[in-house]
Amino acid sequence: MIDKTTFDNRTALFHTFGCKLNFAETSTVARMFAEKGIRRITPGETPDFIIINSCSVTDLADKKCRQAIRSLNRRFPDAAIVVTGCYAQLKSDEVAALPGVKIVAGIDRKLELCEFVERWTAEHQPLSYIGDARDIRSFMPSCSRGDRTRYFLKVQDGCDYWCTYCTIPKARGRSRSGTIGQIVDQARQVAAEGGKEIVITGVNIGEFGKGRDDNFLDLIKELDKVDGIERYRISSIEPNLLTDDIIEFVAGSRRFMPHFHIPLQSGSDEVLRLMRRHYDTATFASKIETIRQVMPDAFIGVDLIVGARGETDERFAASKSFIESLDISRLHVFTYSERPGTRALEIDHIVSQEEKHRRTRQMLAVSERKLDGFTRRFAGTERAVLLEHPRAGHPLSGFTDNYLKVEIDGIAPDRAEVLDNTIARVVIGDPIPERESVKAGLMS
């Protein structure tokens, strides 16, 4: 057992890559370190430990992790670097060989990082704790406050889908989730801390409760009852798991916002089959239509992969045409990246890098048009905004219920302080394209 005095006056730097789920987990780890006497560094300080929660969704993600580790080691050569997360899980030997790395911990060992650091402090011997992700059964509860006002609440981890392009099941393991009681208790704690908005996160949140008698709809119904929370947002949810009952519940809820993030990945049925996705374009289109019928103002973000193996010119054209036909708000475009050990490597027809980038630019242009069109629908209307404390040199800002980012000029710093973390009515103005936000006027 670690005595807090073991780490008195010790400091740590926490660096997180990847998804909101990782940020939630890092926040939990940081709290655990603080309880043991290891505090976050302040500007100008030198850390004793560097904790890196890594990502490995693409080759670029791996590269960014390696670059960060090398850079941090050059800046703080005496700090012990601890690496966990997906990159550590999938490529532990590669990570362990990087300069300054003293501890490599698997995806399921994050709650034990304090103990690992204590062991390294006593022995000064490199340590590696990597098991087979397929054997992971435990769920690590996590909840973090974002850089402004929103909290990110982890409800589920792992994935059983094994899409051909994806390494997440290898890194994160099987689908598993917390209990409804456990998660509701965390939401109540957020409310007690003054939090107003929670984003529900996970790897495949629609699988919440898999293997039990409860499900995701049961969870959000209970969260909806928590006093003090004004807003919930559902992060990425698979279209085949986004049931009509969930959509109808969100439409009728005061606390769940009209905002969905739904991965499509391709608008070609042939490519979807090659990817081994669990739906087709007809199913996807019907989900969008259902949302629009009951929530006409809803923000709908869609994930898309371009340049995947098997995406011929004809299939890309079909994908682009399908996406242009959808009444969505924005695309999140990802350029396909080859991942070792995935079944996608067995698929014929490789798209050149040049062509991948050309297709990415085309889809980004579609996204810009969609977002501009969606935003302009609300010019001159009133919306409710959760205001956030502005960064230095930036205007007061926040997000509407339907996820339009608004900027409000001319607010004095003392008033901005008072308005922080409050919900106010604004009048929507003109788009600010370079920042993907809109001007707004605060109603008196």
C-alpha cells in the first residue's frame, strides 16, 4: 500500500492522445495520483513523472505518440515516462524501447499506475504490464471535466465488432460496461460539483449492458432523472444500435440534447460489406430521416473514412452521392490508414496516397457546405447556450442545445466570469467559417 508521504512534493505531467474516452480515463488517473501526493505540474515546473495515455487508431496516431515521447524526454530528461493506452497495448516492445520510457502498462492496468510508479521508484528497473486484451473483463469507471464546462462520463469500453480496418478490439478488448447505479452515482457527483453538461462516452456505447438484462435506453432514462444536470449529449453511437426508442426518448427529454454523432464510414454498400459494418446505406438513411422527423433542429455529425481498400472510383462516387443526399450537419473525415494485423489488408484494390488526399479534400468540401447550410438555418433565431469561460484573447463562447458553437463579442471580463457555466438565451447571427462557429448576441 502506498503511503502518501512516499510521493510528497512529487509532480507529474499528464499528456493524452485520441478520443474523449482517453481524456476521461486520464482525469481519473490524475485524481488517483493526487490522492497519493503526486500533483500536476504548474507552468515552469519540471515533472518527476510523465504519464502518457496513448492512441493507435492510425499510423499517424502512433507517430504523434512517438514524437511526443521523444520531445518530452528531451525537455525533461530526468523524468520517468509512463506510457499506457492503445499504442502501449498494441506495440509494447516498440514503446518500451523509446527514450525515457520506464513503465509500459496495458489498457486494463491504468488504475494500477500509482502502484507501478511506486515499484519503479523503489527499484529503478524498467517495468512492463501487458496482457492479452481478449482476457480483459473489468470495467474502469472514469469521468473527467473537459477544458471548459462539459464532463465526459465513460459508460462502456471495448468492442466486439471487429470491423476489417480497425484495431480497437485488439487494443481495448471485449465489450463491457459499468452498472447503471455506478454511472448514475457519478452523474450525481458531477451535479454536486456544479457541472451542467455531461457527454456520454465509450468505445461502442450502444452495446451498454451487453450480457445483462439492462441496455443503453435503460441507462439514459435513469440519467435523465438526475437533478442538477441540465444537459446530456450522446457521443458516437453505431447506427444499428441507435434504436427508434432511443431517438424518441431523446426527442421527448428536456435534458438530452438534440445532437447525434453517428459513424457511417462509407456511403457505398459494397465498401460497407468489405468493412464488415453492421448496417447498409438504407438503414443509415432511415435513421437520419427518423431523427429529422422528431427533431428537425438536431445536429447530426457523421464519421467517414475515405480511401479504404476496395474503394474504387465508382464506389467513392456512390459514397459521395449518398452523403450529399443526407440531411446531416457535418462530416468528420478520416483518411484511411493501413493497420498491421487487420483483415483489411486482404482486400484488393489499394487507393494511392495522392488519390486518398484528393478524396479527403472533396469530402471536406461537402462537410463545409453541410455545416454552412445547417448553421444558416438558424440565423435570427433564439437558442439556449451553455456559456464557457473564455480563454485569454478570445470572446465569450459556448454551444447551443443543437451544438452550434457561438461567439459573443463585447462582454467585459468581470461579466464573463459571472456568466461562466450558466445557460443563457442568445440570438444566432452570421457564420464565422474559419472557426466553424457563429456570431451571437446575448439577450438581456
